[in-house]
Amino acid sequence: MHRSAKRLASLLTCAAVPVLLVAGCSGSDSDSSGDASSSASASGKAGKPSPTVAPAKYKQLPNPCEAFAKGSIKKMLPKVKDASGEQGKSSDNSAHGTCSWNSSDEQGVDGTQFRWLDIGYQRYDSEPGVGSAEKRATEFYAKQVSAGQAVKGAKKLKTVKTAGTGDESTTITYDVKKEGNDFKNTTIVARLSNIVVTINFNGAGLAGADAPKAADLLKQAQAAAKEAVTAATKANA
């Protein structure tokens, strides 16, 4: 049984889990002199060097649509619509970038297997008065993990710290119902010094097809996360 084009378009829209790329910073600097009449004192304060912060370790980001090997894309999305991916717009490709893919594997009377994959990179520089690049990335990493845990309607939510992917990594898995279909979701947030990578991978059985195994999606997403971290390292070699 086949879905209509209109129905499938609706599912493609609701299946996507947007990659959250939000960065904020604030800083304040105040100084006052106890003797306003002392020009020498004021001059001395003006001559003090600005506080320094450790420089950013990584200066570039990889092309997000090339973060995964072609074989990985084929395995995760068997009937991928466009293997090259759909790259999101960015005002600064060295600071942030996104890419997404989707796949609808129609299996006749057995229904359709749907898959969605997206990746987001965020890189920070060091800024005096704000913080080091690594500190800023660590703060954003925590925000991404919190966002991944806050999906409306999520069930069987599990959050696990994982080793071997960047300097730190967290995996979030959950089930959610969309348009009457049960989706299995995996979100992985990893930090490599001053770079944060977020991967969303989900799948569902449509039109009567069986739901994919959550363990299979998790295994594929974790392998993809390692590739994405390696791509970031190579971009700065």
C-alpha cells in the first residue's frame, strides 16, 4: 500500500528534529578609581593589558554534508532521496553548518521504511571577557543535551554518557508518535574541544510496516558520530 505524495510530504516535515544551534554570550567589565584627580593613576589603569584566554584549538569546520562516508549514508538511509544531502544556509561556514538527509523505502504491501538524519556543527572562538573557546563550547554542549531531552511527547527517554567520541559525548534515545506513526529517535551530542556536533537519526515504519529496531538505529548513529568527530579533526589538520 502506497502513501500519497501529500501524505508523505507531511510526514517528511514532521519527522525532522531541528538541529538547535543557539549561541549566546555576555560579559561585563567595570573599573573605578578611588582618586579621580590622579591622572597618573588613571593612566596606569588604562595601560593594564586585557585579560587573556586560551586560544581556540580548532579554526575550521568540515562541510557538514561530507561528515559521513558514502557507505554510512547508504546503510543508514537505504533509499536516500539525495545522497549528497541538503545543506543549511550559514552566514559563517567556519562557525556553524548543518546538513540533512531522508529516505523512504517503499516495500509494496509491507509498507514503507522511513529514515531521517541530520547533523549540526557549532564552533567557538575565544573572546576576552566572555571566555575561552572550549568553555563556550562546553556550555553549548550542555544546552544541546538539555534540548535533546526536552522533546514534547517523548517516551522511554534514556540519556547515557558515552566514551570514545570526542572529549565528551551524550546519547539520548526516545520514542515519539507523529501523525499516528511510532518513531524511534537517537540524538547524539559530542564535543571536540571548541567544536560541538549534534546528530539526530530517527526512523519509522509507515503504511503498516514494522517499526525499526531502536538498537539498530542507535548503533548506526554512534558510528556516524565518530565519523563526524573525525571529519572535524581532519578539517583542521
